[in-house]
Amino acid sequence: MTNIKKQVVARYVAPALTGVLLTLCQPTGFKVDFGALAWVSLAPLLVSVRGMKPIDRFRSGFIAGFVHFLTGLYWLMYTLNTFGNLNMASSLFVALLLVVGESAYIILFTLAWGWVEENRPGVPMALAVSVVWVAIEFLRNKTPFGGFPWMLLGYSQGNFPSVIQIADITGVYGVSFLIALVNAVIAEAILAKRSGKPLPLPGMVVAVLLLMLTVIYGRLQIARVSALAAKSASLKVSLLQGNIRQDVKWDEHEEARILGIYRRMTEEAARNGAELIVWPEAAVPFALVRDVEGVQLAMFLMSLNTYIVLGSVDYTVGADQRARFTNSAFLVTPRGVEGKYSKLHLVPFSEYVPFASWFKFIDKITKGAAGNFTPGGEIALLEIPKGHLGILICYEAIFGELVRLSRKNGANLLVNITNDAWFGDTSAPRQHLSMSAFRCAENHCYMVRAANTGISAVVDPTGKVLMETGLLEEKRLDATVRIMPGSTFYSRHGDVFVGMVSMLALAGLLFEIITKIRDKVREKKS
């Protein structure tokens, strides 16, 4: 291969390949699972940027990130174009803004690792890569507007239960750390072979041992948690998937038809002995406890003599006579409406617009009251006779810290209500489900998930999806779940692991800064 061809491969082909692999290892909607690709996904980028100048690393990181997020978040263009009243050109522009913004994290990764490589060559490559990668994933969760931790590397292993059980200690970041470490060892072995140097046997041994210990721990935990579940109280649930198109959800002419679907499915579920019936997010096209139609619906649901969780808009009118809307979930019991949880983590540029005066050019995606939502005040559990329900509305389920607080506060069954109609028949609903399911492995808790157009599902305490519906179908999903006692290290203590990793990365940075300052002072004195 000529030098020019080698440069093209290193500068463009290899980082683009990493971008493709990072997307393929996530849920794609294909019948075949490509999660195993995660273990080699970073290797092409790591090999290609070895020894590059910072500007070249910047370019490679941008290419990898741009390809990854463009192919992984392509559904944004569909959502913006179909429901955001934006033409295709405007949809592409707005989507590209997010893609470029997310690409910055991959750029930061290549620059940070390159900096370690240049300034601290004694630091093992596997340690440097895994620490930097996980610290940057954590940063993605903590950025302005609430973060966007979509498609983290660890989520690729959702179909490998033995691998993800360490999440009950480390959260999803522990799985990402292990994958990044294995990728770094593979890349280091390739580089050693090219240069004729000995293989990095210590790193390879550590990687193999960590992977073996992870799988052994995972299998032991699966057996233990399964045995605990078998002894726990059971609960018959019915999840309702009405399959209401987003463009008709708030159409007053469709109101009777929408209510008819859910009333019929609810009656069927009640006759079938369901102890808990779950409707999706914003299932009713009015405010359940404020509007006349809502009060009438609540009275009907009370007559079924069971417990029902359903999503509805709620609002209060303040002293300034302005209505403040919340995206809420209500618990209807045989005695009335006895509980409410209002969504804490709102979707930016959809349920609210950050710095609205700056972004007037963006047409809000949602309709009706949406776009003007106010976040709820606190985590509130909904109580049923057999347990405590931790409610997660829409993409709240992708934030491990929020979910683990619900579990810590006493939730022993997770209930995720969502409206993924925004995504249509794309890979986004499956990506969303895979991230939501991870919360079960972190907290050893069942999850029942009712989605307007799918995918509705039942997930066990190890993160395994036991039952699921198809996309864009009207379906009632009946199942028996368990009310899980106890909690996990992650539930009780949160992101201790990623905090330690981030502190290690920060300490390394501060040490290097202090060292450079000290050296400059010495130079001046001499």
C-alpha cells in the first residue's frame, strides 16, 4: 500500500469505520444483534490516530463522531420533518446541529487520549483509553439542557445479560469502561505487531481476567436475582398500546375514537384479572383531573375496581393567571385519583425551550399544551396494595441517576410510560427500549413499559426483555411480574464508579498542569 493510500485509510477510512461500528453495535431494528461489534468498534480509530498531531486527531475524532451520530440519530430528521412543521432542509439543518454537537465528545476523546500519549507515555494505553472514554460519557450526561446520554457504549450489550450485571455496582459506565479497555488492548496489539514489538501481554491478561470475572459475576447474580424474584409477591399487569398516530392525538374529532380504544382495552384487561393496568404517556387528549371529560373518565375507571396508571397533561393557574402545564402520570384506584407524578426531566426543544427568547426560530415539535411544560417538584411513588411504583415518563428512563433515586426511595416496580410515536418506524424506539431495560439490571427491579405506538415491554430484574409488542400495532400485553424487595449498591450509592474514574482523569490533568507550571517557574529561576 502506498503512503498516500495509508494516509487516506488512517485519516478518513478508519475513523469512519469506527463511526459505523459504534452505530451498528447499538439496537438498529435489524433481526440480527450486532452488539458484539462494540468490542472492536474503537480499535480502528485508536490505531489510526497513534502519533498524529492534534489537528489530525481533531479531524479523525470529528469524522468518527459525525458518522456515528448521523447514522445513529438519523431519525431526528424524520421527527422534525413529520411533526415539527419543518421542511426537509430545515430538519436536516437542526438535526446536523445536534450531530455536530455530539461529535464534539468523540473529538474531545481523541484529543485527550492523544495528550496523555504524548505527555505521559508510561501510562498504559488500556487504562488511559478506558478512563478518558468513560469520563467523557459521564460528561455527556451532565451537559447543559439536561444532557443527552443516548447510545452510550455500554448499552450495546443489552442482549448479553452476563456482561451487564456489573451495572448493579457501576451503572452502565462500568460496561462502557470494560468495552473501551478491550478495544484499547486490541489496538495496542495491532500496533505492536505492525512495529515488530512484543504483544502487550500484561494488558491482554488484565482484559481477559476482567472479562472473565465480569461474566462469572453476571451469571452468579442472574441466578441469585432470579431465585429472589421467584420468592417475591406476584402482580398481574396489562400494558395498553393504543397505537394512536401523533398527528391525531390532540385532534378533538379523534377524541371519542381514542377514548373508545383505551376504554375497551381497559375493560378487557380488568375482566382478565389485571391488578395493574398501564396506559401510555399523554394517553388522554385532555387534563384528567381538571377537565369535565377527565372527571367522567376517572369515574368510569374507578368502576372497574382495579388500579390504573395513565399519562395525562395537568395544569395549575398561578396568581399571574398563567396556566402551568406538567406532563404527569396519575394513579386511579377504586376510590378515586389517589396519586400523581409529574415528569422531572423534560425534553429540551420539545417539552420546553431553553432560553426561549434565543430560539424563536425553532418551531416546537409538540402540539397542544406541550412545549410549555414545567418540571415536577420531586420524585413521587404511586402506591398500590402490593407495592410502590416508581414512575418514569418517556426518556427519563435513560437517566440512571434519576431511576436509582426512585428505587432508593422505595420503588419495587418500575413503570415506564412513553409516547414514541415521534420516532415512527425507525431504530429510535428500540434504542430507547434497550436503554430503559438497563435500569432493571442496575436496580434489580422489574419494569413494565407502555408505549403509545410501541415498543411496550416487560423487563426482568436482570435487564432481560421478557415480552414485547411490535411497532405501530394496537396491542394489549398481559404479564405477571414480581415485586422486588431490597436494592443494589448502585441504587444506594449511585455513580461512585464513574465518579472515581472522572476524578482520576481530572487528577491526571491537574497533575500535568501543576508539573508544567512548576517546570516553567524553575526555568525562570535558573
